[in-house]
Amino acid sequence: MSRPRLIGLTGSIGMGKSTTAAMFAEAGLPVWDADAAVHRLYRAGGPVGPALAPLCPDAVGPGGAVDRAALKAWIARDPAALSRIEAVVHPLVTADRAQFIAQAAERGAPAVVLDIPLLFETGADEGVDRIVVVSAPAAVQRARVLARPGMTEAQFETILARQMPDAEKRARADDVIETLTLEAARAAVAGIVAQERERAADA
């Protein structure tokens, strides 16, 4: 059983990554969402709560659900907290991703899309076969983000500062999907999926 090709999908906030990920799913490729995986691992019955309880009991509620507000408070008062949290969470996220890929391989998927917001920033780009970056003009990005409920200019700038500049992401991508229109993005996705299916058929 061969491993499916791994497509790393990323893009800065407001660039249309989630919409594009949904297009890949609609086109038939399995999509693993890093943010969704974290939420799943944090909820009651998940593995993160019991692992974090010895480190920060206040952050673990009934059934082992993780209280994100309590975690943020811990990080605010303890500079070492974030690294300790990451030491617990990252291996669990990695295991979740590996299980997803294995299941996709069993189903014969030619490729898997890994939706990872901080693909480059975390070094996850080194573990994928193809990098797809979603992008839009800066003015469009800003308008999209500031239209979100509760989002402020200051919050937007803080988030941008933590992310690799769009120009650098584009330069490091194998494919750039422009998300100005749904039609153009869907056509680009269809092209990539067709290439991956053809590659798998040739192999």
C-alpha cells in the first residue's frame, strides 16, 4: 500500500484557505484540517486534557475538556507555559495527521490535502510533496479580515506579524491559487487534482 502524495495547503489570514480546502474536498481529495484536529483533541474525551491536567489543572474541565481561556491565562503568567503545552499537543496532532493519511492510503486516495495555516512557520513544509499557497491582493485580504465580527485593525496587524509575508509564501509555493473569484479558485483546484490523479495512474 503506497502512501498518498501530501499536498500542503496554506495561506495567510483572509486569503481564502478554508474555502479552497472545501473545494479540494468537493473534488474528491481527503482534507486534514490542522485547526479542526486541535479542536477535536481539546474537547471532552480527547487526549489533550488528561495530558495537560498534571501541568495546569485549572485548564482542564469536566470530562477532560480543555479550557482555552485558562490556558491563555497560564501562558500570560508563565513564559515557559507555551513550550510545555506544545510539547504535549504537537505529538498528538502529528499522530492524528498520520492516522488520517494511513486511512486515506487504505482507501486508495492518490493525494491528501493537509490544511496547515502555519505550514512554513512550523517547518511542516519539509514533510509534504507539493505546496499550494492561496493568495489575494493585500487590500482584499484586509477587507475580508476586518469584516469578521469583533476583528480590529490591531488584532489583524498582530496576526499578520506572526505569519510569513505573502510574497515569501508565494515564492516558496509549487502552486499559487488566486482567490479573487470562486470560479478561478475552483478551476485551479480542479487542475491540481487532475494532475495528482494522472500522476497516481501513471505510477
